[in-house]
Amino acid sequence: MGRLQKRVCKLVLDYFEATYTKELGSIAWRKIREILTAPELWQYAVLLNNFTSPCEVEKRLHEKGYHLLLQEALSARPETLKCYVNKSPGKFPSQRHQFDRLKEYYILNASSLLPVLALDVRDGERVLDMCAAPGGKSIALLQCALPGYLHCNEADVHRSRRLKQTLESFVPKSHMNFITNFDVDGRSIGKLCPQMYDKVLVDAPCSNDRSWLFSSDAEQATTRILQRKTLPGIQTALLRSAIHALRPGGSLVYSTCTLSKAENSDVVANILNSCDDVIPVDLSDLGTALSHEFTFASGVRHGLLVLPDQGKSWGPMFVAKFRKKIQ
């Protein structure tokens, strides 16, 4: 078989079972569980790199039944943003990193594009990707527009190396002069760079549901479940730092890849209750436009929550947006 078959960690699954049955309801969780625990049902998208000429890749994608994710849904879609998806599960082969040769595409979960679309970066803007590794959202941002400068931050040393390699694999050297890599704790950026950015993306560290299910042994699962209680505090601190780093009138997007209410809507509510200089931005139009490609949870205030579903096995992905008031 070559690769070992992925195995579900029972401790993590039992924890999710108890938590998400309560938060989402037994019927919704049962459908989500069916997708999360079956990698053979997962779908993967292909984001083209417009710094190359991937004509042959597009031809192969069409032959395999892929279609453009945003072709008709969003009238304001950047023409340079091309993401191909397939209704059937499966994964297009990845490309290896090669020195001095750019990759033509990036494999990702299609829901990862939602934070990028919500941020709506324009040419010339000053942008911060606060928790940028492994780099997929930074690459997607660069497919939408060319910022005045893009600061990609990742505090973890090993993940920061991976981020740098990703950028080298997708961005021509001529464009690297407006991209800067940070490796500082995101919670300190607000003090280091007050009111510096037009747009900030906080794709926060979270209890990544898919990853936790398949990358945990019993000891790791116990530790992760205990640490999960600390994550909302970290996420809230990152958001407060991002707000300090944002110029008045600027926009901030917060995202996670978990279903957890404590890490999603509760964090957003905490920010709105404690920070009087930001207001929520309604993303319902984005959700409506993409409802044929994604399954969104109902009743989520101040954000969108993508639920893995049969034939739409993207997510989990939570997205919320804020705008900083002009004093």
C-alpha cells in the first residue's frame, strides 16, 4: 500500500462526540462525524499560481472533472484567483519543492479561501498574516492582489522554516522585496507595529479537528484536550494585538479550522464586548453566494462556520470579520 492507513484516535473522537453533540445537535454531528472520520471522502482543491503559466495543469484539471470554485458565485472575484474543485473525493498530486523553479499550484481545503475572500486585499495595501504557516493563505492573498507589502509572521521556528520554503516555491524573486517574514509571538505585534496595517489576517492556532483526529496517540490526545481550554485566551490575545496593529478604518479577519464554539463565536463575542474600537462585518452575502459549494451552520452570529458534508467535505472553517472604527 505504500502509506499507512490513517487511524482515528478514539480519545479525541469521544471528546468531540460529547462536545459537538451538545453544541451542534446529534443529527448534525452524526453527518459531520461521518466525513471527519473517513479521509477517503475528503475533497481537495487546487489553487493555481498566477506567477506561472499553468495552462497544462488547467487542461488536466478539466479532463478530471474539476471546475472553478468562484466562477459564477462571486461577481467581484479577482480574475487572478483561480481555484479548481471537484465534486468527487480525491487529491490532485502535489508538486515537490525545487530550487529556482516555482510550483504551478497549491493543494488545499477549499474552505481555506474563505478568510482570504473575506479580507478582500487590494493592490498596494499593507497586509499582515499574523499566524501564516504553512503559507497557503499568504499564497492565496498574493493571487488576489499585490500588496504594498506583506508581512508573514510565524512564531514557531519549525513552522516558520516551512513558511519560508512555501513562499520561495510560489513567489518569484522579483516580488520578494515587498514580503517580509517575522518569527515573533503574534501577541506582541500590536505593540511593535501599532496602526501599521490596512488588513490583518489572524488564522489562529486552534484545536484543528481533522488533524487532531488522526495525528494523536493516547498521550498526545490527553495533553491536547487539557490544553484546549487555554486556546480561547491565546486567540483573544492575538486578536487584541491585531486590532492594535490595524489602522483606523482597516479590516481584520479571524479564522480557525475547528467546530469549537469556545474558539469561534465565543472568542468573537469576547472581543466585541471588550474592545470598543471594532465593529463586526456581516459576511452573510459571502455565505449565500457560496452555499452551493459549502455547507454553512445556521444561527452563527458574526461569522460563517463551514460544516463538512457529503459531497461538500470542506472544513471545518470558521471566519469572522471586524472593521476598526475611525476615531
